Amino acid sequence: MNKAGGYIAIHRQITEWEWYKDSSTKDLFIHLLVTANFKDTRFMGKTIRRGQVVTSLPSLAEETGLSIQNVRTALKHLISTGEVTDKSNRQYRVITIVKYDDYQKPTDNLTVSQQTANRRLTDSQQYHNNDNKVNKVNKGINTSYSATDRAFTDSFDQFWKEYPKKVAKQSALKAWKKINPDDELFRKIMDGLKRWKDSGEWDRDGGQYIPYPASWLNGSRWEDEISKKVPVQEKLPAKLPAQNYEQRDYSGEQDAAMDRLMAWAESRG
């Protein structure tokens, strides 16, 4: 997206603005003012108007130093009071500053020294952007540095940081690109990952049951319904009936047998 040389004009009455004492909302609004398009441009087949910013919640969080939750809350504040509008899709979101022209100071009337300072600032920003791009390539993530690309790599980096088995990063990146999650799907993926990590399933046997991150993503495993398993107790054998080990008295039977033997001997004379 285009970045303007020059300045933004903020009147001292901003101190009376209802969000002025809300640091997160104020910081986000000023950031949007200085990063919005200063002229219409084309982006992924669509026209991005002057005063619009193509971005995402993770990108805004990284660029402002705020948490994603703080960015989300601050954006709701700005929308509620008519400072900005917000439209999003699966790939990016477009934030429009409603009264963008009220905050702009054209560069035509700047002094020569001011214009020179602006050019130096622009050259410095371009240098750092190129340096960042080189760093991304060196890390194996070959991507241009548009707002959408920053949002993509930022969200993947957060996923990679939280996933417990860090193997086959390029395969995981390919799977992430295929999913191309928007802000809502990104939250679902991270929530699902947390459920898996908290379930205890991945702690067994030194973590050998943790799938590769690419497999986990390709299988949409964040949608799994996970329940903590309770170990099944071994069933004890049924209680055997008590055995009757009482000694039997055979003395009477022995006496009768002896009497029969004596009678037979007498009969034989």
C-alpha cells in the first residue's frame, strides 16, 4: 500500500475527544492515520481508496505493540463513534478512516528542507522494508511484504510458536497457506490448539502422539471434540465361592468293611 510523504494534521482539540484517554484506542487511530493510503491504488483486483488501510488484527497488533484483544476492542470503539468503518473477508480487512481528508496536510506548500526530510524518511522506510524482506527470505519464507502477506506470516508465526512439535516447517507453512485463515478462523485454530494441549493427550509417552503440524492443519484437527480420558480400572476376578475343606469321617465305613471280611473268613472254616 502507498504511504504518503508529508504530515498528518491533528488539532489540539483532540484532547477533548472521548477516546483520548484510552491509550489503546488513541494509539490505534493514530497508527491508522499514518498508514492509510494517500491515493487510490489497486490491490488483488480491487481498488483501495484514499484513506483506507489493508491489514489484519495480527498485523495491527504487531505494528502497534498492542495485544490482538486490545486491537479488537479499540477498533470497536472507533467504529462505534464513526471514526472508521471496517470490512473483512477471508484474506484481509479494509479499514476506512471516515474523515481522512480532515487530517491531511498536502506536501505542495512544504519548504525545501521539509520536503528533503520527507524524502530521507521515505528512503529510510524503504531500506528497512527491504531489509525485513531479505530476513524473511533467509528464514525460508519467500514472500512480498504487502499488508496481506504480513498478516499471513504474522498469524503463521503465532501458530508455529504455540505448536509443541516444531518439525517440517515448510510443510506446515504450505498447509497454512492452503487454509489461508481470516481473523475468525485464526481464533478457532488457536482455541482448538489450546484444547489439544490442555487435554493431556499429547503429554503421553514423551509427546510421541503429537502429529506433525502440517498433518494437524490438513486434518482440521482444531475442530475435534476432545474429552479428557479417565483410565479404566482393571476388573478384579469374580470372588470365588468359599471351599468346604471340612475333614470327612470314614471310620464307620472302615468298621463295616472289617466285619464283612471277618464273616467271610469264618465261613471258609
